[in-house]
Amino acid sequence: MPKITVLLPVYNCELYVQTAVESILNQTYTDFEFLIIDDASTDATVALIKKLEDSRIQLIEKPINSGYTNSLNYGLQMAKGKYIARMDGDDISFPERFAKQIAYLETHPEVVVCGTTYKIIGNNKPITLPENHEAIKLGLLWGNCISHPSVMIRKKILDEYSIKYDTSKEPAEDYDMWVRLLAVGKLHNLQEVLLEYRLYGNQVSRKRAEEQKKNDIATKFQLLQYLDVKWNDSESEFLEKQFSKTEVVAFKDLKIFKQIQKKLEVANTSGFFESKNFKKYLVDLEADVLRKCFLKQTRYTPLLYLEYLFAKYRWKVRLTAKKEIKLGLKSLVLWKTLRVKSK
């Protein structure tokens, strides 16, 4: 039985697939089977894979295109390895990647997912990711902070708890899985660049981007369920706007936010999130809400500044001194400028 099952779904990636596959075949750790699942590609992807002769490769050609997440789940069913190593058809794994992930997982049995730091192909600056479990949990409150093609997953856990990818959450199926796995083990990111990620134009269509945004929001709500908080309609509506990252916050929403902030603080007495850093998260969340409410407006008036002062003394929220001065100046100067132009 191989120690690792490498799971690589592919679809129309003829430009990069050979480099991606070879980066796996050239791993210093060699005890793995290599499942490559083609989702009915219409280009030369399959032909290029077939040219690579290696007994570890098992190429599965799906007759009908059924989607990326479907391929992932099919691979999980077939996998024989103790660990699942993910890979995508346009990325590059460094030669020591598997060896270093295996070494960590074998000595940390409580860890169920081990990702790595990565960098974008063509850019040498590493993408910083939180390292330990507590930091990752808090990071997941802001968004996905584990690189899917870099991970190695403990298969026993997936089998024991009947965990697989949720096809309805594509293209955010990985974010959803990390949040569900919090209930059964720890997550970790090695702080070493072991993967190069390919980023290129039109990677996600507008329609897919909207689906991803919707699923990201649903996953954040799912994460907060660990705190067993009950939201009323206005609170749920506010959180949905906040999680969307694009909405401007109205002044009337500040009272709702303070209710949410208090509920979260009380609910975390359960200790699900590390107390000190969760309090910092709530402070950072407040700063983001205030930025959207007062610094991202299309029109500035003295009334806006008065509303800020009311919120500051009524709900004990405040901008930094520099931003507070900036808001005051914009509320006065831009308002005067607008009045002059309108005359």
C-alpha cells in the first residue's frame, strides 16, 4: 500500500500539465500512487500525460465532463494511501514537498491537514499564511487561508467521519472542507515555500466568482456555528453584507454590529477560539466596519461626522486619531466644495 495518494484532477490544461506532473514524479519521497483524473478534456491534456511513462501514474479518463469536485470525490474513493496529497494541473510542487509534509504529519498525529506556504509563478515573494491551528481558525474567519493544491490530508479521518468535498460549494469546496475538519482535528501550514501557484487572467469567470462569493459567505456562517450563536434576521443580514467584503455599512447598522460583537464575545467563553486573539479579531472587525461606514462613502457632509461622534460616545467605537481627523476634513472640505459647485 502506498504511503501517499496524489490526487490530480485535470481539464484542458495542455499548456502546463506536463510540468505539473513531472514536479510530482521528481519528488524525493517516492512512495506514492498518482491518480490523475481527466474530466473529458478536449485538448491535448490526455495525450501529454500518456507520454509520461511511470508505473505510479493511474490515468482515469471520464467519458463525460462532470466537474472538478466530482473528480476529487472520485479520487478519494479510489485512493489507497495513508495520506492524500493534492495537486492541480497548472501548479508546480517543489521536490522536497512530500518529504517535509510526511515528516510533519508522522510526528503530529493530531494534525489532519498540512498545507504549505506558496508563491505565485513569476513572483518570488512568498504568500504568508497562518502557521498553527489556533491562528488558522482565526484566519478562516476572514477567508480561506490554506492553499488547496499544497495540502496533504490524513485519509483515515476522511473515512472515519465520512467527509468528502461538497459539490454544491464549488468553487470554494476546499474552504468548506477545512471548516468541517476543524471538528475532528488540527490544521497546519508549513512555513516554507513548497509550491508554485499559477495565476493567470480569466481564471474564474464572473459567474463562478459570484458563486464563490456566495459559498464563502455560507462557509463563514458555518464556522461561526461552532460558537452556537443564534442570529436574528437583521444580524444575519448585516453579517452577510460584511462577509461579502464589498458593501458599504450604513450608520443605522452600527447598533446591529455592536449587538453581534457582544454576542460573539460572550459565545467564545466556550474557548473555541483562543481568547486573546479572538478579541483582537473583534477589534479588527470593528475597524473594518467603521472604515466601510465612514471612510468609504460617495458623499461627505458634516452630518456624517456628527454621526461618527455619536457612535463614538454612544457605542464606544472609534477610528484611529489620524483617520478621525481625515474624516473631519473630508466631511467639511468636500461638503463645501460640493455646495460651491452646485451654486
